Amino acid sequence: MPLVRFDMLKGRSPETIQQILQITHEVMVAAFDVPARDRYQIVHQHEPYEMVVEDTGLGIPRTDKVVVISLVSRVRTVHQLKQFYANLAERLSAAGLVDKNDLMINVSFNNDQGWSFGQGKAQFLDGSL
Amino acid sequence: MPLVRFDMLKGRSPETIQQILQITHEVMVAAFDVPARDRYQIVHQHEPYEMVVEDTGLGIPRTDKVVVISLVSRVRTVHQLKQFYANLAERLSAAGLVDKNDLMINVSFNNDQGWSFGQGKAQFLDGSL
Amino acid sequence: MPLVRFDMLKGRSPETIQQILQITHEVMVAAFDVPARDRYQIVHQHEPYEMVVEDTGLGIPRTDKVVVISLVSRVRTVHQLKQFYANLAERLSAAGLVDKNDLMINVSFNNDQGWSFGQGKAQFLDGSL
């Protein structure tokens, strides 16, 4: 946890995608203060006509390199989320992987009882975590 | 925002999919009273064995044209949601794109802090929106 | 409802996937006490580099057969969720379909107004369900 989905157009190499995932994970671990192996990432690649990403009138120019990152997470503070957004945009753009204008993020909260990490157990409830 | 995912079987043309997305966007803008460019849509196409869509015993006949639309949104009123469901079914069926029996919709709410539309900012919190 | 998404690597046969879906549905119906036809399942298959599933330090070994199941549901009790997790892991592993260590589940709650099962109606609100 969190579960992190990445939606992007086809065209990046597996290596580039791996780099995006790695940086996202590092930024998430730092912002949310979670264990290093708290990593659950899923990538969906799309045809151009399968993604429409505009800007709510904010004047943010998008390219075909746009990435939409969707998290499901336990509750995080506003401060943690702002850190995550800002640092992720900074790191991904600095690495030449995703421009700051091409990064959209959304986060939904769920509850501790909503997670089973394996073995049929609810690890947030049974003292394992 | 909202983020809108469309799950459907493979087989429609890109043009048909574009029409479904366009109508869904128009209906959403009207029902939720959001900016015209508040458009974030992602399509997932599937093999027949990758989707099972029954009817909870409601007696709704499905075909291989079924579309499941999943939204993540700020809180919307019951009235807004009902408008969205009814108008979307009406418009998509009138256009011959999706039969009313083949349209399933689910909506989840998240919080204002759960959105970064670009540039690493939380635009609902910083006065941009 | 619930809407159930399955993310897994490519490689299983359609028949095997069908068995995973069938067992998941049976366990869900029993744990949540929902109608037999309350079945809405979507499968996403991925390349190896599109999924990273670690273990939050819990010491759960994963293989390339890992399955991530994501539900959106009305509110369920802790007891119902624990039953679902435990019984699903038991049934899928007993059938040789998914090892207990390869099953990760996450559940998010939404509201009754967040569902339209077809025909543009909100069936939890209009007395149909």
C-alpha cells in the first residue's frame, strides 16, 4: 500500500517505465514515510485514442508523454500529499522522464480493513503491520 | 477531475470510442457543472473472457457492447449523479453508441487534496481552482 | 456491485482466468451476502515490467503468478472483509490457481448513490435493490 496505477500511452521502453516507477516509489516512501518494500505498482499502456487528458482550464500544455498516476492509500495528510506531488514532479522532470506539465495525480483514501497483502490476512488489523 | 475510466470489449473503432468519450464528457460537464476542459478519460479494452458483467438480478440483458464507466470525483450530490446516469444513458443510446441496458456506472468520491492536475501542485488547495 | 478488478501478468489461459473469476465470485457472494448475479469483474493482463508487487516487509514471497484484486464496494464490515480475504486465499490456493503468497487484495468503499447498474437508473436509491 498504496496501490499505484500508471496510465500512459504506448511508446516508452520497459527501462524508461522502470525508471518512472522507481522514482515514484522513492518519492512516495519519503513523503508518506512507509517501508521501503511497501511497493505495489501497476502500469496500463494505451493507444492514443484511449486517453484524453485536458487541464480544467489551468493552461497546462500536455504532450503524448502525459502520465496519469492514481493511488489508493490509507489516509495521508495534506502536507504529505503536497510533498508527494511537488517532489514527484521535480524528480521525474529532472530525470527527463515526465515533464511537470505531463504529470497528473489523483489519490483516493480507503481504510485499514481494506488491505490484504497476502496469505488471506488483513495485516493492518492483526498486528503484523 | 473527475477521472473517468471506460472498460469495454475490443471491437469498436477509434471513432466510435471517441464519440462515446465526447458524449460522456458533455453529459458530465452539464450534470456536475464543471469547466469544459475538466476532462480526464482513460479507456481499457478487453478480450471477451476478461469482462463479466451481470445484473444483480435486475433483469437487465447485456450484450458484448457493454461499457463499464468508473469515476473518481470530488463529492457530487445525489441529484447530480442521477442526472448524470439518466442523461448519459439517454444520450449514448440515442446516438446508437451504447444501449441503456449495456451501460453500468460507478462513482467513488475522494477529497480536494487528492488532485494534482500538473506541475506538482495541488490546485484545489492553492487557489488555482 | 462490488466492481472487482484483477491485475495479473499475461500467461494464464482464458479457462484458468475464468476459474479464478468464478471462485472469487463465489467467495464474495458468500462473504458479503449479495445476490448471485451481483457480478462485475474486469481483468487487466500485463507485461512483466508493468507490475511491481513487493510485500511491505512482511516476508511474503511473490512469483510471476501474483494477482492483485481491487474492489469498489458499498461499506462492508471488518468481519465480512476478513472472511473474504481468508476464504478467497484458501479457495484459490486449494484449486491450484493462486498461491496464498501471490494474492493481494484491496477494497475501497463508495456510497449507494455511486451505482447505476443499467438503464440510467440509480437502483440503490429507487427501490429496485
